[in-house]
Amino acid sequence: MKKKIILLVLGSILMFPWNVWGKEKEYSSLGLKETCESEGILFSHPNYQEQEGKANIYLFRGSGCEHCYQFLTYLEAITEKYGETFNLISYEVWQNENNYQLMEKVSKKLGEKANGVPYIVIGKHFWAGYSESLNEEIFQAIEEEYQNKNKNDIVSKIIQEEGTLKSIDFIIPISFLFLIFLLFYARNKTKI
């Protein structure tokens, strides 16, 4: 009888979906050069490099979105003079469900639902939509985040938190196994 209990517990462990805990979602992002090229924007800044220490601009976009295109042309236009201050991390959300879910999590964390694209996040600043009238405000946010020693990188924090195991991730499977043990223990006690 003990062999049956051991086999059942081991079988339960093997059947339990362990791979859902601690597994980071895969998001697909592009940098400034790749994003511009994917939208047909000529990117002519061979010295531009994305690197740590710069302000991260997160762009949640749709491929072919006119306002996203306009925002990208603005970034491309300021890259020559200010490219040393910012990185672009672009997530296409119309064709990538994981990227869309990330945009939803970010907008929820920022307290305002993203009702479309482009959805732009720079430090603690964000914009749902884009027009040229926002250029100065966006530029100031880039400068502020670039100067900030303690970056307000909300998107990066959300992605990192997803891959971190929490205590609840262990409590559920352990509770499940304990319940199975109790059921078999009670069953054996009633067979006297």
C-alpha cells in the first residue's frame, strides 16, 4: 500500500505544471535603428548606440500606425544631436500578444489604461498617443530621465518581477502535495 501512495505522490508531482512558475514571458523588442527600418524610415546615424546610463524610451506601437511613424521620425530627427541621451525599446503590440499584455501591465501600473498606440513611457512620464505638440514635453522627459541617477524604469521592473519567484509560487504546489498526502493518510486510517 505504501508503494501505491509513493507512486501516486510522485505521479502528482510530475503532472503538476511546474513550468508556469518563474518562467519569464518572452517579449519581442527592437531598438531605434531596427524600428525605424521596419517602418521604412531612413536611419542615418552610424555612431548611434544603445547603452546603459541613457534614458530608456519605451514605445508600444502598431506596425503601420501613422502616429507611431510620426513619433519615430521625431526621434530619428533628434538622434544626431541628442542620441547620446536616449535608447529606444520598441514593442509591436498589434501582432504580438505578449507585448500587448506588457503594455496593459505597464499602463495599469502607471494608473491610466492604454487605449491605443503609440503608448510612450519615459521614466515616470507617459503619453497615450502622439502629436508634434508633445515634442518639447517628451524632450524634457528624456533629459530629466537621462540626468536622473536612479532611473525610473517601470517597464524593466515589471519584466524583472515576472521572472521572480514569490512565496505564493511555492505555497500552492506544496499545499497541493500536502492535501494528497492527507487524503491517502485518512484513507489508510479508515481501512483498519
